[in-house]
Amino acid sequence: MSPTKKRQIFYIVYFTLVLLPAFAMLVSGYFRGDGIRDTAVLLGFIGMALAGIQLISIGRIHWLADALDMDKVYNNHHWVSLLSILLIIAHFMLLSWYNPLIATYLNVFEAPWMIGAGTIGLFGLILIGITSVLRKSFKMDYRYWLLIHDILTIVILVFGMWHLFKVGYYTSHPFMRAIWYFEIAVWVVAFAYIRIIRPYRIGQKPYMVKSVVGESADTYSLTLEPDGHEGVPFEAGQVAWISTGQSPFVLSRNPFSYSGSAEADGDLRFSIKNLGDFTSTIPHMKKGQRVYVDGPYGTFNLADPRMQNGLVLIAGGIGLAPVMSILNTLADRGDHRPCYVFYGDLNEDNALYEDEFARLKDKVNMAFVQVLEKPKDEEYPYRGYITKEILLDHLPQNYKELFYFVCGPAAMLRAIEKHFDAMGIDQSQIHEENYTMA
């Protein structure tokens, strides 16, 4: 099945699950006839369904691996989660307006248990929102945050459902109860897939460290080889989540773009910058160490018809990783479509893959421009940032017909987006990845 068809099926299922409780409410005939109360309950139903469905959207389902853009999935997850929080807060606020006594039920120790359970679920949602938005400000370890996130998710769903069924007026209708039982079953299966089924599948095809090579003072190329299997194929420009240890049943994994060729006979290469936490362990990995790889994921595919006129590859810092995968794959396939590479970094000491670019120039139809923010060479020609002028100076006249791949920090992406707008590049010809995705 094509990635487009898979994506269509996913969104049909997604919105069906979100709207089913609202539909059941509308057809059940259990309205109280009061617009405020009915609207409040409707908002609560949609908010709860949205909160639960996030288990599917970020579940990294292998069947959808080539259909969903993971950068967009995780970005949308943050916004949809915020929307679910706002809907449930609106549910509480409207009910408090309808009956001021309900506002006193924020004190769960004095509230009736069926209402107090809903309050606990609401507090759980708010805590997830706060810890997600402020995790980096709090300097909270990602693994601890993820554990808190999982615990709060269970609290929200258990107490939210307890509240929903114990209040019981709308859910007393058999159809409505059946819908919510179905929703709960989907959530349970999704959670089981994330924490049990997917790790088990990953554990069936482990990898071993083949080499760790320093590319700069803080960036390393990690090459893995299959351990007892032929390897898992991927496409250039895709991403995988990796973890180490004796078991694949770990709480957190870490996302990295492939940087090696998709034609590398089972070996995988990742280019990883030491940013703390897991990435700081990369230079200390030993040959033969067990590594688990959850991937590939991502929609980028060099066979896409939009890419056949040529590629413009723009990277900032470690955002160069997927660009190297694309270039190495083109070289190994003997693909000579034109490529225009724009790479920005801090200075000569930070710049990556100088020797590899020199080798690739003889194998790929490539124009290469390196821009350094603070070069040590005072006569370096491209200083500062990648600008619209630099792009136009090196792109052909038909630059609007080319396909643009951009990967780098968020600030760089926003700047490049403005350049694209000024250049008249159609959004359908752009693929972006923010390397701080997760």
C-alpha cells in the first residue's frame, strides 16, 4: 500500500476516534436541554478522546513508518495535547458557571468521589502540559520526564474514565457506553504496543557497535552492524530511535537521522553531537556493544517525483547528518541528478565531513557551499549565515522546480522559511526537519 493511502487511513481512523463520543452523544437523545451543560459535556468528551488518541499518533506504528513525517507528528502532538487540556478546562469552567458549587470540587478531599476523580484527571493533564513546556527550563532529564509523562497518562485515563462513567447520565445510554469501551480498548492496545509489542520486535533484530569515529570535538559517527540478521533497510533522509543495554524494554529511546548510505549492506551510520544525556555516552561506546534500533521512520524518499529535477540540501550543524545519508546514497546508486548543498556551522573546527565531501564531489553531481558563522580565516568567503543572496547566487534559474530539504536548529529553519517565501518556493517543494524534534 502506498504511503499516501496509509496516511489517509490513519487520519480517517484518528478523527473517527476523536469524534465518535461526540457523535454518540448527539444521537443518544440524552440531552438535558440546557445548552451550557450539554456544551460542557461535549467539550469534555472531545478533550478526553483527544488526550487518549495521542497514544496512537506518537506510537511509531511500523505500518505507518513511511507515511508520517515524524517531525510534524511530534510538533502536532504538542499542540493537540494543549488543545485537549484547554477543552477539558473549558468543560470544568462551563460546568462551574452552570453550577457554582462545582468550582468547590477542585478540593478533591471534599468533593464527591465521582467528581474528585475528574479533578485528579484534570490536574494530571495540566501537569503534563507544564512539565512538557518547561522541561528544558527545569533541566529535567528526558528519561525522568518520560516516566512522569507515562504515570500522568495512566492517571488521566483511569481517573478520567472513572469520572465519566460514575457521573453516568450521558454514558448510561448503551451506545455511548459501547463507544467509550471501544475507545478504552484502543488506548490499552496502543499502550501495550508502545511498551511491550514494539520493544519485543526491536529486540528480535539487535545491532552491535562497529566503530565510533570522532568527526569534530563534540560530534561522532556511530556505525552499527546487524547482530544475527541481515539488517533493516531504510531510505536516505529517514530517522530512527536507538537505545543501549541488555534489554529493548527501556523507558526512552533517542532519535537520530541516518547519515550513512541506504546501500550500505546492513550497516547503519548515525552522526551524533554530544548535547548531554544519552549523546554524551556515544564516545565511550565499545566495539561489539549491543544497540537496539527502532526504525526507520519518515516520509522522505529519493524516488519521489518532486525530487527528480534536482535537490537543494540545506543543513545547519549536526543537521548535516541526513544530508550525508542522501549524498552517500546517491553516490552508491550512481544517481547524477543535480544537488546544491548549503552547509552552515560555527567555524573550521566544527565543520564536519571535509574529506567525505571531497570524495563525494567526484561521485555526485554536486555544488557545495559552506558558510561559517565565525571563521578563523579572515578572508573566508562565506561568513555569517545562509542567506537568500547566497542561495540565489548558487542556484540555477529553474530553482523553483527543485526540491528543498532543510535540517537544523529551529532558529535556522525559521530564517530559511523567510528566504523561501521571498524566493517564491512552493511549500509542496519543501521538506523540513528540526533536529530537536524530540
